[in-house]
Amino acid sequence: MDFDAIVVGSGITGGWAAKELTEAGLKVLMIERGREIRHQQDYDTEMKAPWEMPFRGIGDTEMYLKQHPVQMLNRHFTEYTEKHFVNDAENPYSTAPGTDFTWFRSYQLGGRSLTWGRQSYRWSDYDFGANARDGHGTDWPIRYADLAPWYDKVEEFIGVSGQSEGLKQLPDGKFQPGMALNAVEQHVRSAILERWPERCLTIGRTANMTQAKPDEGRAACQYRSICARGCSFGAYFSTQSSTLPAAKKTGRLTVITDAVVEGLDFDPATRRVTAVRYSDTKTKQTHRATSRIVFLNAGAFNSVHVLLNSASEAAPNGLANSSGVLGTHIMDHANTLSALALMPGFEKHTSFGNRPTGVVLARYRNMDALDGVGHSRGFSFQGGAFQSTWTAGRRDAGIGEAYKEKLRHPGMWRMVLVGFADCLPRATNRLTLDRSRLDANGLPTLKVQFAFGKEEGAALAQAKAEATEMLTAAGGVVIAGGDQPGAGGTAIHEMGGARMGHDPATSVLNKWSQAHDVANLFVTDGAQMSSTACQNPSLTYMALTARACDAAVSMLRENRI
């Protein structure tokens, strides 16, 4: 099969690559290792009530321990969503001694675009300039101005709701009207601003639309907050609801599912990828597809896996690895519950519906001056205020009419602030191939070596102290909090491994997400990231993908690749 472009992966960035390349006139093949999931038709549990589920939505714990021991730790994993996550027994990975890393994965058409948390934040020059400023990692070859118009394009297309706040460290975007803060959150926002004017708590900027896009068949959010089941309304951004229909509309997209990419063939004479090798996961037959350009969008770690597994005589340490840094400098946000507080005085207030976003408190440390204690980067908070529901009665003694009446009313308000700290890029945090352990497709598995360091610990310690201080100032009674990061991977923001940089001797990709060593190869998922910032990265992945597609098409038309 011969195409203009091959896109490996169909998740958040793969969908964008397919859309942009087909709309530019290219004939595109998308290869997805997982099963097909059709929008609206295949969201099997979306509308089901608990009593319609075999385990009432909680799931079969015994089976989970055998087949999903990692995935079951994901906050979005339930009986309703279990089919949207991988079977760990069939898709193993290993960890180096001393490494605690939970790798959450979704192998299906749409990938993790069906299960992501939808928080959509722009990065600023505090983020793109961080490595150059403090000497950790390698300098980004781009700055905010390079990405700003692509952020505009992505936000307007996917639909991001949020509130403009005029913050340098968290740039405003092209927002639909933001969802409302509840009474407690509004109070905490005001209390914080009154005492700390530089600290801004605002509604989470989320890819859940508050205004419909009828021309695209997408409705406004229904406030169900069951997004990871799949949304037939198309109210949140997913490949199925947004980018895939746009790409299919061109008539230039071919999609193959149940096909795992084994590696890329490389011609050392032309310095080009000549073919993508993939196998049918059902028949185990191997196929080759050719194209003028290749976009790797399999997810940060899986894209690195493909490159490492594409080693050849000409590239013995993996494709696009003349620098020797392929697989190194992997990252994930260090995060923990910084503070949980009871919020008395709001007993007469309640909320209706299930808002599918929380709040964000933007970074305010180590910006124009170094004011962090023991760390050089930043941290931010996510969380929100909520009331206990009838399920709190599981811990209360009682029986009869009075007990049932009590459960009809919402309980005490609580507020949580979860700290997210920037993770420094370290050469010792890396991915390697474990050829002694194969997956269900006969491919060598990944071994993860990862640990947070003193800086992340210091950032979370300061985050805990200041979260406690802020909630106390707002009248809260703090009852819990932590300063130790969860296992690597728990933020579900794994990044790096094929980082972007100026110098081919110290990076894998250039400023266009194009491999230094392989002119027709682009990597535009999380593997390309050179640092983490302290806000969610998915919007940046999408903007970088749209930008790279534009550059690749120009290069093709000018016969530069």
C-alpha cells in the first residue's frame, strides 16, 4: 500500500495529524493497534444505570487483579469503562529496581482521547524557557509565540470552555463560556485573592463544550460527568467526535485497526523511512505500507518503543538515535493530594448536575524571581469543592425511615487541592527494550526506569504548606494532606523519550517535531516534550501536531523531503 502519509496511532494527536494532513490534500493511512470503536454506536455502557451492570458499576475485582492490576488504579477505570483500557496481562511492561511506575493505556480507535481528563491549558514562556533558565535538560527550540496561533486553531476546533484571567503564566485562549464555580469555590477564590492577589483560582479549562457545534453534530455538555464511557453527544473532544469525522469527510483517509506497528524500515542512503511494518493482531500476518512521510502518534512511550524496535545495521541503537538520547529524559508530573478541608458555613448551598471539570489554581512560584523553597520550577493546583452524597451513609450506623430521610440530603462541603509539580528532565529516567519478555504480539516489552528527585519533593512540600494556609484562610478545617508524590505515571502525563531541541547531538527532534536523522519522520505526541511545565500537556501536544503537519506539507510541496 502506498500513501502520502502514514499516521501511527489514533489518539489525541493521531486524530489531529490525520485531520490536518487529509485536509491539506494528502492521502493518509492511519494505523491503530486496538479495536475499532464507532462514535455513538459502540459506547456500550454510556446510558446504563448501575442496576443494569453485572457488578453495579464497581466491577469484578478478582478479574481486575488478574487482568487489569495497573489499569484498575486509574481514577477513570470502572466497570463502565474497563473496555477502554488495556489488558495488563496481555500488554506487560517491566520496571527497573527502585522504580514505581503505573503506565495507564488505552489501545483502541481514539486511544486515550476517550478517557482523558480533558483539562486544556496553554503553556507560557515560563515553561518553554525553563530548561534554558535553570540548566536542566535541553533548551526548547520554540517559544510561546511560535505556538500561539496553533493553540488558537486547536481550541476553536475542539471546543474549550474556560474563563479568561489575564495571567502571563497561564495564557488565555479561544474559550467558550466557562462552567460556573460553585458557592464554596467562589468563596475560596475571593478569600485567596484578597490575601494573595497574585494567586488566581479559576474554573478548569476543559474540552467540554458549553455551546453546541450543530454543523459538526456536536451538542453542548449535558453535565453527566461520565465522559470516559464515550459521549454520544460529542460534547467533549475525542478523536471519534471531532478529528476523525473531519478527516473522513475529505475522502482521503484509510483506517486500519487491530494492527500493531513493529518497526520502521530505514534507507541509510536517502536517510528516509521507506516503510512501516505492522502485523494484524488477529491473524498475526505481517504487512508493509509505504508513504512519503510518517507521523508517530502512538503515545509517548509507545512511539519510543517503535523507534527503539526499529534498530538496524545503520541505526544500531534505534532509529533517529545518533544522539544517544532516545528513550531518556522521560517525565511525569509529581502530584499528590496537598490538602483536604471541611468547609463549614455552606450548609444551605448545593449544586445541581455533575460538572465535568474542577478548578485550577495557576502557578505563582519561581516566575520572575526565584522564590520556591528548594526547587527552581513551579507547581499548580487542581481540585474543587464537593458535597458528600447518600453514599456517605455506608459509614454511618442506622436503619429505617429516619436513616433514609437523612440520606436524601447532601452532606458537608469539602474542598481539595491537588498539587502538580514540574518534573525535571533527567537522563537516568529512561525506557529500554526488554527482549527477554515479550507481549501478546511477540514484541519485546518496555522497561521503565524512573524516580522523582529532591526538587519535586521540595515543590510538593511547599504546595502542601501553602494549600493548607489558603484553605484555612478561607475558613476551612484541613483534615488531610500530603507532600510525597504518587508513583510515576499517576498523573497520566508521561512525556519525553524523543525530545525536541536545537542540537542533533543532544536531541531527537528539531523545532518542527521532525527527526534530526530522518527527514520524513515526525513525532508529535508526548515523546517530543523537553520539559513538563506544571499544567496538563494535551493541548500543547495537539498544537504542536497541527504546526508540524503544516510544516511537513510545505516541505513536501517544496520537495525538501
